[in-house]
Amino acid sequence: MSRLRVGDILIENDEISIGGQAMTSRATEPQATQSSPSVAPLMWIAALPLSGRLLGLIGAAVSIAGVVIAVASGPWTDPVGAVVRGGFLVPLGAGLFGLALAKAYLERNAGAVDRLAVGPAVDDMLRQLKELLAPGSSQQTVEWIQRMTQLPEPTVVRLLSILRDRGELSEELDSDNGEFFYRITRSDPLDLDTRLATVNRRRV
């Protein structure tokens, strides 16, 4: 019989309780996950192979080319011809520029899509997951986390990804069984002067 307590977490055999609330370790059937309409386009944008900067340059170039062609085509005497020859490039370029802004935002906020996909309870789930992974045992695989939390695999993976992007998670390979396990990264304590310097650098 194994028993381990870390803070509010009690792990006893294959059962776990957090803050005195028992959680069953019985596996549940996988739940189907659906991306909300607001998340699916963001996932597509984030997967684009072009950077936000490059998309912006392409969008600006297309818009400028459209303006030049439309003006040269005589928009007042032949408006239909102007649109056909180049006027349509202006809104196309503007659309690419908007896409570039969204891509740049996602590049700066790596976990934004994952947070939206998990839902409004993401902060509570992250807190509980950090407490769960605090012991740092090699048994803390994705499948183990699923059993302990009863969360579907996509949600577990997204939560782990958020913690990794924040620099709070370490992924390690167990050489004995060849499986990856996860633990919370221990950070050195920071005094007030160090924290203040970090905040000031972010404002520059």
C-alpha cells in the first residue's frame, strides 16, 4: 500500500484526493471533443507555415499593387474594368493583413488557442494539474493524468502544453519503459528587486 501526501494532494495506491475531495481513478470512456467555432479558425491560423510578419508584408504588397492597377485602369471611366484588373486586390490585401495581425498575436501568445479550447475553467484546471504533478514521479504520464482527473486526452494535452509554454512543465523520458512523464519545474525564488527589473523590461 503506497501513500504520498504533497500539500493538499493525497495519493494512495491508484486513488487521489485534492483538497479533501476524493477523485476516482477509474478510467472513463473517451469523450468526443469539438472545437468551438471561435477556436477552429484560430487553430488554422496558428498552423500557417508563414510568419505574421511575412503575411503582413504580402498583404501590404497586394493592396498597393491593387491600388496602382486600379488607378492606372481609369476607375472613373471604366469602374468595372478597374475592379477586374486590380481593384479586388485591395480587399484581398487587407484580408491578408488582418490574417497577419492574428498570426502575430498567436505567435506572441502561444497558449491562447489551447486556453480557448479548454474553456472558462482553464485556470482552475491548471492549478489542480500543477498540484497533481508536484510529486514529480515517473508514473505521471498522459494516461496516468487521464485516470487521475477523468479528463479526455485532448484536454490533458492542451493543459500540459499551456504549462510547458509558460516554462512551468518539464517533459522527461523514462528510460526503463520508454514513456514520457511530466513534472512541474522548480524555479529559484526571486527577490523584489529581481521581479521589479523583470517587470520594467517587459514595459520597454
